[in-house]
Amino acid sequence: MPTADEIQNDRRLDPRVKRMLKALPPRPEADAVSREQMIAAANTPAALAAREVISVAMEKNDTEELAPSTGLTWETLEFSSQPDANTVKLNFIRPDTDETVPCVVYLHGGGMMTGSAFDGNYRAFGKLVAAHGVAVAMIDFRNSLVPSSGGEIAAYPGGLNDCVSAVRWAASEADTLGIDATRIVVAGESGGGNLTLATGLKLLKDGDVDLISGIYALCPCLAGLWPQETLPSSAENDGIFVNLASNRTRLAYGIEAFEAQDPLAWPLFATKEDLVGLPPVMISVNEADPLRDEGIEFYRMLLAAGQPARCRQVMGTMHGTEIMPMICPDISRDTARDLAGFTLDSGAD
């Protein structure tokens, strides 16, 4: 794991990223004993206070300068997720127009464990995407460790069920929402990138993949076990914003599913047969991210399966830089524009 000085001397990193990381020295994470232990630790006064500090910091992303609200509307909506019949809330942002527009169903990051679509950085990124003429439904699915706005937590497949239900809901409510049901793209970053690809795989397995016209996964968290020799970035970049070398993510989200090599929980286990029939996929990775190479590997798996896929690498960035516009506003705008363009072009013959 790199030291703070090594990170500051890393020639790959944008100076703005380095400034952000300077306030976050490397913090190795120890293995956990059980998911129950992790849940208890996440609810101590110290942990709650730390999350409040993070929440306040994320609010700094949502300013009119960084993410203008001009020409946009937004509202909080909800739907019933199946099969558990739990209520899922979402932040729905769209251009202030009566025209029918394509829609991005966006799944937030946090390792499938934490985070909320209502955090300031997600509100800001959603506005940046919607400004290009698409609606954005930012889904507050059930996390596996820390409750989101729904107040519940659930290990795999709870969060995935919520995300798949979100796509079905958006398609069924297209007329009410003013969205084009033939151009619905599912997207998300980090843990949300895992859920983005898993949602596509689940819809394909269920025979409903035609509900989506594309998949856009940013810095997806796909492997479940790190480091791996076949994924060099999982070692060389570990500790740059993200710490991977522990059992915490797979233990919190789905250790049984990992042991069963279930691709709906950990998509890097997908076979060629699992992938055939997916709509076009875009994978976006960050240069100095420990998760970089698993995103690239999934892209190559798609190509080997004969699937339409592209991959972009955002140079100079750490994991998920684009989803925090206060760090590199230009990079966030570029990615928002690319995601919106992908959505606008999706569904075309």
C-alpha cells in the first residue's frame, strides 16, 4: 500500500486529485469476522459521526456553480420493489420540458454497502447528466451494511432486486414520467457499477433485457477478492482512495454468493453464455484505481462473447473521481456528457 508521500509523488495523478487525497492518508482495513460484526461497528457513535462528516463533505459538490439547476426539475418518487415489497425512494431529475426524453436509471456507489442517491455528490452528478437532455432516476436501493433513505439493509440479492425493480418500474411508468421506454440505460459507479452489470445480467436471464437499451458501468467493483495477479491494478493501486485487500466487501454483500461464483453478485464470474444477448455496454475506468483492471477485463470478456462494448480510461484520476464534481469539475462534466450521449444514442438501429 503506498504511503501518503508516494501518493503525492505519483506522476499519474491530477494535482487536484492529489490535493483531495492529501486530506485522506492511506488507511488499511482489517478483515472482519462476520457481517453482523460489521453492522454493529457501523452503528457505533464514532461510525455515525464519521458518516456525518462525509455527508457534509459530499454536500459541497452540489452548488449552482458546479452543477447548475437551471432548466431542470426534480422530485422524490418511490416504488414497491419485488419480491420483498419494500419501498424504494429515488431522486428523479429531468429537463423542464414536456418532450419525451431518454432515461438513465442510476445506481450509486458505496461497495453495495453504503451511500445514498440523495447525497450531495449524486444530486450534483445527476444534474450534470440531465442537463444534456435526459432524465435521471437515481435509485436509493437497499445497501447491505448502512441504511439508505428506505431505512432497511439487505445482503445480496436485496439491493439487486431493488435495482431490477427500478428498471421495470421506469419502463412501466414511462408515460407518466415523460420518458422514452425504448431508451432506458442503466448506469452506476463502483458498487453501483457492479449492480449496473448485474441488473443487465438478471434482466437477460429473466428474458426482459429488452427493457434496457444500454449499460454504462463506471469503475465497477466486480471481483469480490483482491488482490489478484490477473488484475494488476488491484495491488499496484490499492490504498489510493480505496482499500481492497480485506474480506469486508464480499462479507457484507454476499460471501455465500462469492463462494458459489454467482455472476449476479460478482459479475467477473460471468461466462460467455451469461453475456450473450446484452445490449451495448460502456465501461469507464480510472487510471489510478485498484478496480481499474476488473473493468477492463469485463470489457474484454464482452468482446470475446461477441457483444457490442467499448471501454474508456479517464487519465489522472482515482476511483470515482467523476462522481465528485468539486474535485475535477471538467472531468465530471466530460463523463456526464458521455453518459448522456450514450443514452441519447441508445436504442438506435
